[in-house]
Amino acid sequence: MSDETPKTSSSCDHSHKQINLALQGGGAHGAYTWGVLDRLLEDDFMSYDTLSGTSAGAVNAVAFAQGYMEDGAAGAGAKLEEVWKAISKAGDFLSIPQTPMELMSKAMSGFFAPFDHNPLDYDPLRDILKKHINFEDLRKHSPVSLYVAATQVSNGKARLFETQELTIEMVLASSCLPFLSKSVLINGDPFWDGGFSANPAVRPLVLDSNTDDTLLIQISPVDDFMQMPSHIAGMRTHLNHLSFSESLRHEIEVIEEEREQAGTSPAACRLRNHHFHLIDGSPVTSRLNPGSEMTPDWKMLSELFIKGREACEVFLEQDREKIAQHSSIDLKEHFGL
């Protein structure tokens, strides 16, 4: 974040590393992921094959790809900052005429249908994406492969949108919370937030990429960090956390089961030999107030950005050299499987 956070350099040696990035969703809490990415981009010998993102993770992924396409790592860092500053400015709209917690409470209680408080159906994220992301160029020239996950309303299944087909509607669908906004139509089919079904998609990332390492950036709290809600807005937030963490836990469970099987298929071998790494921001985000994911206040975003940078610095110091060698996290143990 220019002029606000001093840049640091990694103490690790300068051996080249390539990774995939799996970026969780979590609304404004995605600023933590922004901080992680900002610090990663300072490592001149780190490169990226495929990014998988859901909701805020999808926004981070397309901003990363757009900036990298324009001006490499420096461009990616600048584009992420542009997008998050724009999200913060759009936050003024989100709190009019009521706070996000009040809106969630009323939506949960059935007092209004999605966007009754917004009869013109104005979506500030749409304007941000239109201004900062050229989807036509991304489809043709993205320097990284992209997966964006959304949830099909008709059956609750994840739908993964890939680089060559990616549109603004697909990123908006990935970020669409049903209690606060209308479903997003893609080819006539309605979609909701991808966090309900793939937060983010990991298995396709492993099977279809050209590298053997995936870094998961987690921001949705696991059960151990969740506090018992005491009011209806907190219940809505808690339910979202449960859904968003469970979709990832289920996918990791499937991956771990496949890794333990003795199959000799290319998919089984690739999963078994893949290296996983993790930066977990959920202990940070779990301490924030209920509804904060819908309140992109610049002070909170900046604090999350700094926390993300700090966590990434620790990861680079402790685990960078494990990339391309072996996993630095036991996902089965981490997710209590």
C-alpha cells in the first residue's frame, strides 16, 4: 500500500519458486488476502501458474491477473490497491440508509426482499470491476489461469468459470449473497455466492495446473474460532461462516481421501504428490465485529492489509524453501478431518 506500509525483503535465498494461489471469500475481510498478495509480489523469484478465487477471492484474483498483465508484479500490486481503495469508497453506499448489520437482521427476518433498500438495483462492485478490469483482455491475454466459483441456485452445486470465458457477471455471481442482493443471471441461470459450494475450488486447481505447489489463503474462520452469536445479525454472519468454512473443509476431505488411496491414475498420483501450503487469517478475521465483512471501512481494510503482509512475511521466512520440496501444512490436521 503505497506511502503507508514500508516494503520488506525476504531473507530467503533467491531460488525460483512457482505456486498456485487458492483465495477464499469473505467480503471486506478479503483485504487480508490483498496484504498477503502484496507481500508475495515483492518476491522477485516467485511466479504463479493458476489462481482460484471465490467472492472477494475472485475479485482479488482478477485484479491480480489484470495488473500482472499490464506491468508484471508491480502492476499487480498497484491494481490490487486501486481496487481496494475503490471498494472502500463504495462502502459509503453500503451503509445507507441502514448499517449492514441492520440490513442483515431485516433480511433474515423477512422484512424485505433482496435490494428492497436499493430499488435501482445499483451494484457498486459492478462499477468497480468495469473501471479497473478489462475482461476481454483477460480472456485473451491473462498471464495466469483463473478459476472463479459461483453457486448454482437450482441445485447448490459449484460452477467454475475459467479464464477464456470469464465475464464481469461471473465475478459478480461469485460475490452475490442471497439475503442482500438479487441472484446474478448467467445464460439465464441464477447464481449465488460461490462460498456456499467452493470456497475456493482447490481440486481442479491441483489437477489442471502446471505446477506442484498450491498456497491456500484462508480468511473464513474455522469452528474453533467462531463465537456464539447473541443477536440475529450475528446469527446470519455465523451461518455464512459455517457454510463458507464447510464447503472448503468438504473439498479438502475429498482431496485427502483421494491422496490416501492406492490408485495409479494420473489424477490420483497428482493429488498424492502435490504440495500444499497455508496462510491462515481466520484468527484475525474472527475477532472482527459481526457484519464487518459488509463494511469496507478504510481503517479496517488497512489493518487487515498489514496483518496479511505480516503473515506472508512469516510464511516466506519459515516455509518458502519448502515450496517445490514438500508440503508445509497438514491439511487433514488443520481442518480436523
